Amino acid sequence: MTSELPPQLPLGSPAPISSTFGTVAAASVMAECLRVQTDVPPRGAVARTFGRSPLSDDSRPWYVGALGELDVASRLDALGDDWTVLHSVPIGTRGSDIDHVVVGAAGVFTINTKFHEGARIWVGSRRLLVNGQPKDHLRNTRYEATRTQKLLSAAARTEVPVTGVIAIVGAKQITIRERPSDVAVLDAAQLTRWLKKQKPRLDQVQTVALSALVRDAATWTSESQHQPDISGFDALHREVVGAKRVRMIWIGVVLVSLLGLTLPAAIGFYSRVFGG
């Protein structure tokens, strides 16, 4: 959306701004991962010995989603003080949230993070495929940007330009066949550079006013806000990483064993055939 702002945003009386609102990346995703994980029984001794993942099929997508949002959040830290960055921003009254909201002189950006480790991404003007399978990423990102524009424009009492962005984490390849006209699709590694290169559309006063607006929870939702308990996520993450290391050790043991069995046979065969 490319509409320009008028010369001034109405400032009005600034609302109190929560010191914690929007500051914890992936908060809602981590909380949901932990909620789903509570139904998963602890691993037994055999499962731990062989490195079975502690995650269930239901909790794994939430866990992976949290890793993606944390990755993008760490990259957005590099934007600097001229930018306002919020994470896990609640919107509406049905538990929805926006992964990241960024405000700078170039305007407002809603960022939808997707973690597709090792995947091949194909992007057209109306379709996005992951390993050949269609996904709703473009539609959902358009909806987030449009919804955000309506909320901010109503709060600011003037038209606020909002751009939707899809930040893809971990993909093996991203092929842009045709760029969507209203959504930017980027490798997460390119995100901060892309944001800094965008054309300025706000002056300093407008940027400050709009930043204050997005940091006010009342702009986004009428529901009271509380920080979800995510204290157990670090422990879960360490357990998942530890299980993966154990599996890698077992894979190494198997490969070494197979090599030990096949190498003498191969040497013997070579000696018999070639007289070595």
C-alpha cells in the first residue's frame, strides 16, 4: 500500500505506554507450544538414551514457529534507534497476533515470519509454494497488513500506509517468479537491509507520533494484556537440542561401524582383483 501521509499526524494527548507490550518475541507461540507440550508424557530412559525428541507432532509446529520468530527478532535488533520494533502484537479479540510490527521513516511494516528449514520456495504474484505445496502465506499477510492499516488509520485519524512482509527463515532456495504487488517476500537474512533501503515517507514528527501509537496496546485490542508464562521454553529448547545431539552421535556410531565392516572387505576385494 503506497498512499502517502498528509504533512502531519495528529498528536493529541499521548496514551500511557506499557514498558513490556510487544517486547517479547514469539511470546504467544512459545506459550502455545508449552501449553500443547503439557499433554506430552516425559521421555523414558530408552527414549532419552537414543535421543528421541521430547516434542509431539502437535507441539513441533509451534516450537519451530517460535524459533523462526526469534531468529527474525534478533535480526531486527540491528535496525537501530531510528526504528520502533514490536513483537507478538495482539490484534482484535480472538487471540490473533502479528509476529512483528516495524515503524520507521519508511512507514509501517507488518512482518509474517515463516520457518521452512531446507525448503524450496516458489513465489508468484498470487501464489506461494513450499516444496511444491501451496501455502496461504500471501493471503494471510495481505489480511494482516490491511487490518493493521485500518486500525492505525482510525487511531491516527488519517491514512497510514502499511506494507506486509513475509520473512522466510531457513529455506534452501527462494525463487521469485513474479513479485506480488502488495507483499514483499524476503529471505530473513535480507530483511534489515531491505527495510533500511525503503524510501522515507514520514518526517521525524510523524514517525515519533506513529511509533507512540503502535506501542499503545489500546490501539490494537480492547482486551487487557498480560505477559504469558514462557519460562519453560528455554528448558524445552535445551532438551530438544540435547536430543538432537544424541541422535547425531548415534548416527556417527552407526556410520563408523558400517565403515569398519565394509572397509576390510573392500580392501580384500581390491587385493584379489588387482593383486595389490
